[in-house]
Amino acid sequence: MANITDFDLIALDGSPMPLSHFKGRVVLFVNVASMCGFTPQYTGLERLWRSYEARGLTIIGCPCDQFGHQEPGTEAEIGAFCSSRYDVTFPLSSKLEVNGDHAHPLWTWLKVSEPGVLGTTAVKWNFTKFLVGRDGTVVARYAPTATPESLTKDIEAALLVP
């Protein structure tokens, strides 16, 4: 598989989320967690979503409980937390794994498409981000410490590519 449109997710509410619906859009995938030191990044992610959604950006948060048990809640609890604490309106998938034998195939593809430091493919922590261009291929990978605001230049450049 060489394109995000070849993958499907399950939305936080349990409904199908075929990524083919995002064909031609720039997509930022983020593995999120509600009890992480990086959780306040939800504010910046929501700001990006509201600023660039009309121009073609989609942000998809993928809750993951593989790092320090920092996303222990159910999908309903995750949704309530994101809505009440950070007013999140961008799409969220159901909880998934990003590493290991049970990693979601999308995340396996993202990691192989854009390896991290020294060629490592594993996601090291919550709030690792992958930017995918309008053509459905990975443009960049960002460490958890990269703030949403620091991605603005790359997002704007990706939005300009037809």
C-alpha cells in the first residue's frame, strides 16, 4: 500500500472512517493521549484545524495507550475529555496501537514511509505526528516535542501542492 486512501480507521464513535474520504486533502495524523505531558497540544491542533480545514487540511487524532498507560479511558471517555477540556472538533479514531504486533496497518505504513532518527521506525511517545500530502504520501514526521504551531510552514507548503 502506497497511499493513505488504501487504509481505513474506525472513528471514535465506532463508525467507519475510510481514509479514501480524505483523498486530495493534506492530513496530519497524531497519536494522542489524554494524560500525557503533551496533551495541551490539543489546543494547538484544534487551532490548526480551524485555521486550515477550509483550505484542505484534516487532522486525525489516534488515541493510543501504549506509552505509560496515558490513554486508559474508553472511547466515550476520550471523546468527552477532548470535547470538554480542549473543545476538539477534528476527527478522532477509536483507540489503536502504533507499535508492535498489533499496530494498526496505517501506522505501520506511516512509520516505514518516514522513519525517525537514525532510521528507527518505532513511535517513541504520544503526540508523534505524520504529515501526509494531497497525493496521499507522507511528507514529514515530527517528534512529540514539535508543537502544532511549529508545523504551520510545512502545512502551508503542503496545501499549495495540487
